[in-house]
Amino acid sequence: MQKWVYTFGGGSAEGSAADRDLLGGKGANLAEMCNLGLPVPPGLTIVTTACSHFYDSGRVIPDALKDEVRAGIRRMERLTGRQFGRDSRPLLLSVRSGARASMPGMMDTVLNLGLTDETVQALGHDAGDARFAWDSYRRFIQMYGDVVMGLDHEVFEEILEDEKARLGHEQDTELSAVEWQHVVARYKETIEEELGEPFPQDPEVQLWGAIGAVFSSWMNARAVTYRHLHNIPAEWGTAVNVQAMVFGNLGNSSATGVAFTRNPSTGAKELYGEFLVNAQGEDVVAGIRTPQNLTEAARLAAGSDRPSLEKLMPDAFEAFQAICDRLESHYRDMQDLEFTIERGTLWMLQARSGKRTAKAALKIAVDMAGEGLISEGEAVSRIDPASLDQLLHPTIDPRARRDVIGSGLPASPGAATGEIVFTSEQAVHAQEEGRKVILVRIETSPEDIHGMHAAEGILTTRGGMTSHAAVVARGMGKPCVSGAGMLRVDLRNELLITQGVTLGKGDVITIDGSSGQVLKGAIPMLQPELSGDFGLIMAWADKTRRMKVRTNAETPADARAARSFGAEGIGLCRTEHMFFEGGRINVMREMILAEDEAGRRTALAKLLPMQRSDFVELFEIMHGLPVTIRLLDPPLHEFLPKTDEEIAEVALALAIDESVLRRRVETLHEFNPMLGHRGCRLAISYPEIAEMQARAIFEAACEAARLTGAAVEPEIMVPLVGLKSELDYVKARIEAVAKDVIAEAGVGIAYLVGTMIELPRAALRAHVIAESAEFFSFGTNDLTQTTFGISRDDAASFLSTYIQKGIVEQDPFVQIDFDGVGELIRIAAERGRRTRNNLKLGICGEHGGDPASIHFCEETGLDYVSCSPFRVPIARLAAAQAAYRNGG
Ligand code: PEP
Ligand code: MG
């Protein structure tokens, strides 16, 4: 039989921390704290599957669930000696959401449930504090009216402000019982007027209303967006926690607060948090009153003259500190805690693993390993690889001239340059076109999340360090300057008006999220330097991992950056990128436009020294580490001019007739260039291109070996192979060139020839292809494209719809489609190695820098992953975590 409800409290619980999937994070940890004998107000958790059931059944709450909840409430009544809704000692409830994965602030909460015109009197009498009772009642009506009945909370705020003004009060705390009673009356009248129904006076009705509202909030727009961003499946559902209320607002011996067991910004081992005397938890969150420090040390550091909890309520503080230590060593992780002190008695309301910056995560992991709380391998596994992005962003070169046009708050570290856009739609559109933008807004809201994702950085003219823009950008690890009030955004005319300068959409600015400065134009950046805890974690990661990590790079700058991030070679050098630079593109065009082989060879002879010197530099930087160089891959028309002006320009430069050029461009046009004349097909049509590239590689290898003294063993990679015969044809040409160069140079050259696996046929025929290929590199960008039959260039227009509609969970161009593309990789790896047991296997598609895909690569037994330079540390860490998980 389905069990819908798990109870907790009174020193035990039906569930535990292990039941997170079923009870949600909050419910599971409340149960765990009860099992540890900690003071937790009794309650019950409605399981997450009830939420799914709620949606599947047309938003109906099953009778069996209702019965179990009622039984749970009877248990709470026994444990508290109170009664829900009827007694002289009324039991009040909190009703809160709690999903498997923490979704802070995304769903709804109702507090003080069970108050009615009758029970409010009883509560006042029982507490000996009528003012408290009426204040609680108005809080309840306000929350319930908003969350369950759907009346905007501002309606209530207005009434309250109006009453305070009428009475001449500044603070809520100045209102008397009678005055609160009056506010309550106005709230209820307004509800009835606005909604045509009275505020419910039956606590049972209130309860089901609140539970239904929490379930419904799982599907609110905020929650949907958050899930989307954090890959939380909709079918998980939220649990509902119904718990006996305890009150931090029962006078000056009561308080409520939040705490982290270590500093979540720096990771320092110190109790970090704040509290409010005579307040309810929501008051801390709302930030209306300024909270006080927990410890004396923090109070002194902040220079506050308001007493710390340590001083004010020493007994409760001591008890709390002991619980912090206990929970930290129990969970072996930094905890984020909520507590309430009711008339001197401490109650724990929540424990969860605390969110932290990347810097803090590193320090905490290193410290905890040092304290013997966790092993080095566990320390490595504690760091979210993607969070390293926060530490890896470029900063503005201090020597650069700064054209400062304004400043705001340094809301999220790192610097970014881009064109100004004023809406999220513009940001997304620009990103799709491959342009980098800074999203400039007055302030952001959750609707802007997609725009913030698409932007390089965010600039707002309003909002503080905890504004939406600041909090969200920090989470994303994106640079953000917020509250730059000296700048003005004119949305209608799409202008950013600054001191003396007016900029428009498309103008380039740089923001420095570390200093808060806004600068005109693009500014030189410095690569971040990483040390200390980062270095230690990386060293532990390197000890743990099995797979090597290489980089995809073709420029010396990228190759150097990658080396500094710990790349162990180049996994993909896309040689075509080298032909777009400076004087090369026209020589390349000359080659493409040549009428015959002789003409091509003439142009190729000019390209040879350029390619050779590029390779020498790469080999030098890599100093003996493996370098995989791929032969020319893209369709040739990519190098040709497109617009009339470009055609005219190129014709002039190459001294050919415009009409001849246009005809040649037209001849090279293809309907499906990605499936057309590209990859090894080019080398088969024009072997002289492959020969030139092979010669450049071999000559550069000899030269670099001579310069560095380190032997170079180039790996020459043939793209888009589907048939062994294709590879054999190209390989024969490479071998012939090798022979010539060896003879000319009089030295031996060791090299490998391998292929990319980018076509399903290549994967399926891997055992045959491996007879000729000495290595495989999985080109998962193309392999995803060719397996799905989805154009990687056109996917953006419909893949987001696919994801939104749940047709696919992940973008397969970001994370390997384990079932389909993954199956082909497994097949190719297994069949390839069957033929050649020392076949080197790597991946060089974008997936090589994606942590989940890296786990897949580890499981599939690949030798290395290759990714863009900035993702190298992420890949090192993810590879270590994958090995740790496999081995441990
Ligand atoms: C690939 O297809 O995965 C790959 C690395 O090659 P490119 O992205 O250059 O097509
Ligand atoms: Mg490819």
C-alpha cells in the first residue's frame, strides 16, 4: 500500500537522510535531526510522489493521504499537548515545500496555519500575549491570502502602510494588539471584497488549501525556470512538510536566525550567520530589520554595537554551537541551518548542505581533509567542476588604460566585454549569432534568466549586492555590476546614458564585476592565476584520475593558456582556423580557385611555410606532449567571399575577374555542406592539400625537436572517415610524404595516423577501420549531428522547444546522448580495441569539457578527453571524480 506520510519528532522519525528522494531535502534532514535526538518541532512530510500524483489526477488530494495527514497531526497534538484548531492551546502549523534538490525561495510557504477568529483569542490567552497572537494572525492572513487565495501581497502591504500612517507608527513592532486586530479586520474585509469569498475559518480547509498551494507552486514559472537551469526533472515533485510552529516572536527571550557552520564566501572555519530578536523566520529573509551577529568575534569584526547571540542568550547559543559541531561531523559537510529560540528554548527548523562560492568550496574541502573529516578523494569529489568557472574568468589587465564611464556594485567577480543589449531576447538572439553581449537592464527579474545565460556579463542600474541580478549572476559565475545608479538606461530609445557619453545598442563595453567599474570599449584581460587550495585540490585530482586531459587549441595563446591550466597535450588542432588569419586567407582562396592541380600546388607552396611555423610554435609550447593535428575539414566554400562587396574585394586582391570568381563560388555551393564535400573527402579529391599539411607537420616536428630537445610524435588525424578505404587512401599519401621528409632530413620521425569517429558508419565499422587507424578521436559534435540527423548549426531553433516540452532532457550537443551517441561510442571503442588492443581513444567534441560526459568517457575506458583551454581544470576535476566514483 502507498505510504503518503512520514512523521517525525519526539526523538524519532519514520524516515532519515537516506530518504531524500521521497521526503525531499528538508523532510529528510528534519527526520535525520530527530533521529539524532536534536530538538525539532514535531511534524510530518507528505512524500514527493504525492505531488506527481496530484498532477496526474487533475490536482486531487487522495482520501488516503488526507487520513494519513490527520493521523500525523494527532501525533503532533500528543507530542505538543496542543490541539489543531479547537483547544484553549491551539496547535499552529507551518506548511513548507521541500524538493529533492534544494530550490531556494522558488516555491511557497504558509506559516501560523490554524489561526481563526476563535483560535487567535486562545493563542493570545495561552501565550499571555494578545499582541503576539493578533500579529501572528495578520501574518497568516497575509501569507495565506497571497499564496493560497492569490491576492497580491502588495494589497496587504498597502493596508498595513496605511494603518501605520494613520496611527503615526514607523515600525510594525509599534502596533498594539488592538491595532493589529484592526489590521486583521481590514485584511479580511478586503479579501471578501476582492475575491468574493471570506477568509476560511475552518483550519482543515486552511490546511488542504495550503498543501494544494505548495503542490501547485511546483509548477509556478519561477520554479519551472529554476528546474530548467539546474536540470531538475519535473517529475520529481516536491514534498510538503507540515510542522508544529515554534515562535521566535514571543518577546525578548525569543529569536530566530540562520547560520552556516563555515563562512560560505571564504570557507573560513567560523560560525557565520545572523539572527533577529523577537521575530519570525520570514523577517530575517525579508530583510526589513537589520539582523545581529551570532558570535562576538563576528560582531567585533563588523564593528556592530548591537549584542551578539553569544552575549545575549548564552545558553541557547552554546546549545546551538554544540548542534552545529554535531551536524557538521555527522554530515561531514558545511551546514546551512535555521533555528528558532522560543522563550529561551532552542529549536532546529532546517539543516542542509550549505551553498558556497567556488573559493569557499575549495577551502572547506581542503580543510575538512586536513581535519580528517573526509579523504582526499572525497575532497576532490566535493567540488562542482562547473563552479571552477568562477575562479577561471579573466580579469582586466592592470596595465590597461581604463576608460571608466561609471561604476556600481562589484556583484559577481570577473570581467567581460561585449556589445550592449537591452533585453533578454536581444541577448539570446545575439548569442545565437555568435556575438558576445553585455545585458544592460534597470534591474533583472527571473524572466531574464535566459538573457543572463546568453550574456557575457550583466549590468544593472538598480539593485544591491543581493538583488536578483547579483545573486543569479554569482550563481552562474558570470561577471555582474549591479546598482550602477550613475548610469541611466533609456529603454525606449535603447540608450545607456553615462557621464558625458551616450552609448547605444551594439556599442562595446567592458564590465569589471570585481571592482564594479563600467568601461568603454574592449580592454585587455589577464588570465587568472590559481594557487593554494585550488592547486592542492587539482594535485589530488591529478593523483586520482586515470584519463589524460588535453586541449583543443590551434593558436599559441590558447595552447599556452591550456598548458598553464594543466593540459597534457593537444587533442585537436583544427588547421582550418589557421587559414583565416591575415595574409593567409587570400592564399587559401588562390588555392581553392585554382583551375588545376598545378595551380593548387603553387598556392599550397606559399601556405607550407606558414603552416610549418604554426606547428613549430605549437610543438614548442607542448614540449614533447602529444599533439593531434587534424587535416583540413570544412567545405571549401567557407573560405570564399559571400556578399557582392566581398566578391568585388577578393577579385581585386587576387586579380581575377569578378564573374569568374562568382561562378566558382556558385559551383562550390552545396545544399548540405555539413554532409557534403568536406573532411577526408577533400583530401581524396585534392590529395595535394593533405600532402602539404603532412609535410608541414613533419618538417615542424623535426625543427621543434631540434629547438627544444624534446622528441615530437605528431598524431595526424583524418576527419569524417566513414570507410576504411578513405582512410587508407589518405594514410598512403601521408606515409609517402613522411618517407620523403625523413630522407631529406636524415632523421627518423615517429608519428601516428588516426581518424575521427564522427559518422555512425565509422563507429559500426570500427574494427575494420582500426586495422589502419592508430588512434580514434570521437568528434562528438559531428557524431551527434549525424546520429540524430540534427544539423548542429540549425538545432538552436527547435532544440530549446524540445527541452521545454520534455522531448529531450538535455541538449545532446552539450551532454552526450548516452543512449544513442553513447552506444555508438561504446561500440566503436570495443570493436576498435578488439582489432588493435593499444588503440588510443580520445574525445575532442565539445562534450570533452562537460562533466557528465566525462564520466561517460571514464566508464567507456577512453584514454583522454580534450576540451577548450578554460575547461581544462574542470575536465581534470571531473575526470578525477569519475575515476573516484568508479574506483570507490
Ligand atoms: C567534432 O565534430 O566533434 C569535432 C571536434 O570537429 P568539429 O567540431 O571541428 O567539426
Ligand atoms: Mg567534426
